[in-house]
Amino acid sequence: HRHKLQVALFSVSSYACQRRTTLDNHNSNLTDALSLLAENAELNNEDGRGVAFRRAAALMKALPTQVISMSQLRGLPCLGEHSLRVIKDVLENGVSSEVESTKQSKRYKALKILTGIFGVGAKTADRWIREGIYNLEQLRHSGQTLNRAQKSGLEHYDDLNEPVTKAEADAIGEIVQKAVDSVLTGSQVALTGGFRRGKLTGHDVDFLITHPEEGKEVGLMPKVVAWLESQGFLLYQKTTRNSYLESKDETASHKIWRAVRVDLVVSPISQFAFAVLGWTGSKLFERELRRWAGHEKNMSLSSHALFDNTQNKYLRATSEEEIFAYLGLEYIPPSERNA
Ligand code: TTP
Ligand code: MN
Ligand code: MN
Ligand code: MN
């Protein structure tokens, strides 16, 4: 006799910026596996492979129900041969053998520990591993020269690897607001990054600072940094093209204080919408927006501007909604950019 099977086929757009991805993930068993392989690829400087696994994971995050059979995945974009093999393994065996062996490998464990030090990237970690350094204890006794960031990162390793809570983010937001109010009245602070997307924890707290009068923001960063320093909040700070600092937050803590990573970015008001969009993330959502702009619209999107290569001109915007409209995309609110 015949069984009549009804299989719901998903229909999902291929660019993550065309999809709504909330934090409500129905396939975390699959996305955890794919994300770990993405992370491992990135830690090994295999960027192409990393992006492929990130795209596959993001696709699975966007599905409205739990996947239980491979047949449900027919016709879906973003799923390469390797990702499909991993998914199949998880569906059939509960775990992916590749993920399990990666997790247990000496190299992966060492890369995780060493890149967990602020200021240590995959290349440095790889060099240390080749010199026989696999953990913090071995690093401390190795006689390796550490730069200022790495010394700070090693010293506050546990604090900086403990997730930041929303309550801590809010407390730090108040400090940053107070800092900008003290150095330039009328300045505005916006929370960006994962917390703007509704995440309950983060690896840092991201803020964007601007002033409604164009040009007033010039020179603001060093003043804000000096104020935080004078109040005893700064432990380590480095200002680069993308300003970065680490703060000592005395308001929310178990000890008297704990180290928290804070990203501060100052933007002129004319670029503010682009900066908000560029710093809200997720990283994959941003990558996909830029890919969409370039490949589908012949435009170049950055966290400063949108350039139309066809009309050969910059497109001005004062809101994220306007930028999505220029790109011919349906507006996706921050809480649905968790790709
Ligand atoms: P992160 O703080 O790295 O990520 P997150 O806030 O999404 O996650 P977490 O909770 O772990 O902190 O980056 C925030 C966003 O900023 C992300 O979309 C990437 C983006 N960004 C940079 O990281 N560097 C840049 O130079 C620019 C322009 C954007
Ligand atoms: Mn749901
Ligand atoms: Mn962040
Ligand atoms: Mn950040």
C-alpha cells in the first residue's frame, strides 16, 4: 500500500538581508554544529569555508520550524555539499562526527583558549601552537613578548570571557552618556551591536556617538576617553580607525569592579544612519547587505555611506529605512537581523 507523505517545503531567500532572522531559533542543534565548523575554519584562516558554514547556519536559523528530515531541505539556497553532510549526520545520529572530533582536537582547543585573549588573533595563536604553547599557563611561562593589548587581555582573561549582561550594558550606557554630556552638550549615544538586536548577553557593548550639528563631533573621542580616564573607568584604551576601548565598570559587579569590553564609535550626523546600520550587525547580516548592494544593485555600502556606481553619486540617508529602500530591500528591524 502507499503512504501519503506531506512534506512542507520551505521557501527562503538566498541573501540573509532579505530574510527576517529572530533570536527564536528552531534548529539550534544544526546551527550550533555549523557555527562551530565556521568558527574552526575562521580560526584556521580558511575564510571561504568559514563564510560557507556561516551562510548555511544563518539559513537554518531563519527556518520557521524544526527540521527533522533532509527532504525538507530540498531546493533551499546556501546549503553546500559539506553543510548538507553535517546536517544529515546531526539528523540521523544526534551529533556530527566532524564537530565532535573538532571539539576534541588539541589544536581547536588551543586556538579557542589563545584567541580568547584580547589582542590575540588566529595568526598569533597558530605561531604559539607551533612553538608548543597550548594554554595560558604555557604562555605565561614561555617568555613570549606580549603587546599592551595582549598583556591586558591575559591579565583580565576571565572577566573578558564572561558574557556581558543587558543590565551591565545599560549601566555602561549611562556612564557613556554621562561622559558625552560632560564633554559636549547635545551629544547623542546609541546602543548598537548585539544588544540593539535584542540579545540578552554579548562579548562586549557597542555604542555610537554623534552630535546633531555636523562637525561638532570632531575631536569628541579623545575628550570622552579623557573623561572616562579621569573618572577611573579606563583600564586599557586604544583609538584606531575603529575606536576601541575597554572599561572598568564599577557599577555592576561581583567584585568591586570587573573588566568589560566596550566599542565606542563617533560618527558625524551626516553618516549616522549608515553607522547605525553598519554597527548593529549581525556580522553575517552586514556582509550580506554589502554583497547584495554590490552584486544586485551595483552600489557600495559601508558604515559611512552608500555609493551608487551607476549614477556615480552618493545617496544621502537620515534613517536605516531609507537605506533599505535605496537597496530595494524590505525594511528589516534590528531584532530580525540576527542572521
Ligand atoms: P561585535 O561587537 O563584534 O558583534 P555583536 O555585537 O553582534 O555580538 P556580541 O554580542 O558578541 O558583541 O560587532 C558589532 C557589529 O559591528 C557587527 O555587525 C560587526 C560590526 N562592525 C565591526 O565589528 N567592525 C567594523 O569595522 C564595522 C564597520 C562594523
Ligand atoms: Mn517561531
Ligand atoms: Mn558587540
Ligand atoms: Mn564590538
